[in-house]
Amino acid sequence: MQNYSRFSPRFLAAPLLALLLAALGQPAVAEEAPAAPRELVRKALRQRLDGLKTAKWKHDIWATNGEDEQHTIGEAYWRDDGRIRIDIVGGDNKGGTAILVGDKVVGWKRGMLSFAKLSFEYTNKRVLSVRGQTMKMSGFLDDFRAILEQDDAVVTAASKDEFVVDYRGDQGFPTRMWLRLSELYPYRIEVREGDKVVEKHVYSDVEYNPSLDADLFEP
């Protein structure tokens, strides 16, 4: 006996509905297109910055300026009132601590000499990076804001979760960020001057909105 089950009403329902909608001048409902990489990243960064009160992270930063080089491994603490603390745990100036409060940077060496604290304007040469950045430029949160502000920032999907973002850094140089949306912090940033890489940043152990003791930001 011939099997007519494939002509059941359920089998015919979908194509008949599509034909009916076409006849009425209404297109059949299509699946929503996936968001472009740029919009995915911008939405994630906006959500991350919204309501952010505190953050902490570890960084490994190398920079060069002509014949001068600088390498610091640090633990950073950030608060939304502009205060930043950095404890240098490796590389140049190991054992040093600096705290930014308003327009002042207070620095000292941890240990026996911790009583000898020095205070400088945040633009003083002694507390600038080898490339002239102030402590207010520390970390990657300002890079997040720069990406959101720059309409010409380019976002490329390296995989489903990883993205490469090209934008202008705090001093206007071409900068590239490697970002995982699942973690939402840059695991790598490179800054170029001409065809030369002049800065490399690596971040790890990032925490958003951790509970930070207020005394941590007191010089």
C-alpha cells in the first residue's frame, strides 16, 4: 500500500503559510541576522562600564621610547572617583607603590623605607611613563572608552568569542586590542609608532566591582 503520510497537514503547513503571506504581500519571517562584531563589542563594553565602581588587575607592560625602555609588572586597583593605586611587583622600580589622588601622585618604596613618601603633580616627569603617559592613563578602562568614542574604530571577529579591535590610543597612535567577550578584558594590547611596536600590555586576574578597603587608596 502506498504511504501518503508525507502529505500530512503538518508537512504542508509551512509552505502553504509562506505562499499565503507572499500572496498578501507580506514576506515570510526570516531569522534575525547575527550582530556585526563592532556592535557586539560596543554593546559589551557599554554594559561593562555602566555601573562600574571598582576594579583590580595585574599587568605586565613593556614600552620603549628611542633608546629608553621600561618594563613593569604591577598590581593595580581602580576606583570610579579617579583614585588609582599601583604596586610594582617586578621589573623596573620593583617594590614601589604609587597612588593617584586628584592631581597628585604619592610614591614610596614598600618595606623599611615606606615612611619616605614623595608627592608630585601627576604631570611631573618623575611619575610619567617612558612614553610620557600620566598615571591617569593607567590600565585599559580608558581604552574601552576610547573605542566607544571613536566611530572609525575597527572590530574584527577572530573567532566566536575573540575579537581584534583597532583604534587610536591615548596619544593618538595606532593601537590594537585582543579581547575575549567571555572575560571582557584585553589579554593583549599593542601600540605602534610607524611600523614599530612601542608598547605591549598583558592583563590578567581582572576583577570588576571587587570590595576594596578605602585605606588601600590612602597614601
